[in-house]
Amino acid sequence: MTKDMTEDQKTTLVLGGTGKTGRRVVARLAARGLPVRVGSRSGAPPFEWDDPATWAPVLRDVESVYVVYHPDLTMPGAAAAIRSFAESAVKGGVRRLVLLSGRGEEGALAGERAVRDSGAAWTILRSSWFCQNFSEDFLLEPVRADEIALPAGNVAEPFVDAADIADVAAAALTEDGHAGQIYELTGPRLLTFEEAAGEISQAAGRAVRYVPVTPERYASVLAEHVPAEHAALLCDLFIRVLDGRNAHLTDGVERALGRPPRDFTDYARGAAATGVWDR
Ligand SMILES: NC(=O)c1ccc[n+]([C@@H]2O[C@H](COP(=O)([O-])OP(=O)(O)OC[C@H]3O[C@@H](n4cnc5c(N)ncnc54)[C@H](OP(=O)(O)O)[C@@H]3O)[C@@H](O)[C@H]2O)c1
């Protein structure tokens, strides 16, 4: 009898599997013919961070998990939820956890610690700002409206492509040699937000400007889109990670994958070609 190729392979659970990084991880594993399950509120079965009763069903027959916390690893309660989830996962037979974290975020360290304490083989992906924030998240509407207002002053950020994060995550979930690694993931180039807006303008074929705003102004703008307590925390997080601490490159992508990271220009051209920035 011919054995099914995936018969002996246990499932990889991808939390946030419909999000910017998670859906790319799902695509990579599926393309390799590996069994993969989306862990999100719209998954089947559904996964909800705030409802631990939903955890066991998604963890059934799972060996590896890509852990993405929502809305942000630095939020109050995140570390406790991750600790509790990681304990359930390991108890249920999970042997490998790959955590998406943020670079230069003290608030994310407790969540990282929870994964490192779990007893599973772990890998931490400390990521810079995602390029895709401009095309698949909260900066999409500002780009479409030709004005990106942020409390980022003139600081430079090494924007990282979610495709690179997904490549590293897929490698850490399926290959040997990544256990116990903390990968700081950056793009290959530092750009100020003004320069990023310039790249987007070039790719989109019209002027999109960056406008530095005060933290107070930004908090009030954010509060129109997200719950007030999230707005204050997110604003605080932006101010801290954009204070210059992250204005240097790291070799995380190269170290994990043996190749350089994708450049912002290529990201911007690709995003513009999808029409996402068209008005
Ligand atoms: N953006 C950045 O620049 C940046 C940088 C460093 C680190 N990070 C970290 O990246 C993480 C977010 O990852 P991402 O950007 O790949 O995801 P994302 O695009 O923000 O998507 C969120 C994902 O989580 C799911 N989700 C939302 N609420 C949920 C809930 N209550 N319970 C379970 N699942 C839920 C969503 O699916 P459903 O809607 O189907 O539930 C979706 O799959 C955060 O922890 C953040 O700290 C972000």
C-alpha cells in the first residue's frame, strides 16, 4: 500500500494564520505539502486568545506552532496568555514553538520568556516594523489619502518584509538548527519615514508625504480607529521603538536563511503592482 506523503507528518498550527505574517507562513508550508492549520477566530475550528476553551481543539495532533499574539505582544495580559497557551500546547504534545516578537520592545520580553520556559524547542523572531504596515494594515488608508502622519520624527527604521519573516518562520518550524535562536529581523537598509514615503510615491506614481506629528496628536487620531486603551498603549509603543534604539541593521535574516533580506524598493514596487494603493 502506498503511504500518503503527509501521513506521518504532524500538523503545524499557525496562529494569526490569516494575518500579514501568518498567512504567508501557511502558504509556504502548504506549498511544501505539509499539514497546516490556521489558528484564528475565522479558522476551523476557531481559535480565540481570550477563550482558552478554544485552544485544545486547534492543538489536536499539532507538533509545531507559530505563535502570533493579537493585538500586540506588549499589551497587558499578553505574557500570561502566551504562558498559559504554551503550557497547554506542550502538555498536548507540541515540541516546537516559534514566537513572533518585536525588536527593542521591553514589553515583549515577558511573552518571550513564557515561550522559552515552556519546555518546547523555541525560536524567537524579533522583528522590525513590517513593510506591509503600509499596504495591509493601519498605514494603508493614510497612504491612499497621500499623507502618513506618525510620531516618528526623523528616525530611521530598517523595515522588514513580511515575506522574509515568513521564510524565517517556515524554516524555524520545519528545519533543524533554529532551536534556541533569537533572530533580530531587519531589512537591508535604514529608511526614515520620509524616505519610505518617497519610495512609496515613486512606486505608486503620485506624491505620498510623511508628516511628523506629536505623540498627543497621534494618540487622538488613533483613538478614532481603535479602543481608547489600545490607542494609548500603541502610541506609547510607537514612541518607544521609534526613539532611535532600532536605527541599526542586524543580520537575522541572513543568519537564519543564508541570504540577504528583501529591500523596501522591491516591496513598494510589488505592493503598487497589486493596485492596493490606487484610489
Ligand atoms: N506590524 C509590525 O510592524 C510588527 C512589528 C513587530 C512585531 N509585530 C507583532 O506582530 C503581531 C501581529 O502579527 P501579524 O501582523 O502577522 O498579524 P495581523 O496582520 O495583525 O493579523 C492578526 C491575526 O490575528 C488573528 N486574530 C485577531 N484577533 C484575534 C483573537 N482575539 N484571537 C485569535 N486570533 C486573533 C487574525 O485573524 P482573525 O481575524 O481571523 O481572528 C489575524 O490572523 C503582534 O503580536 C505584533 O506585536 C508587529
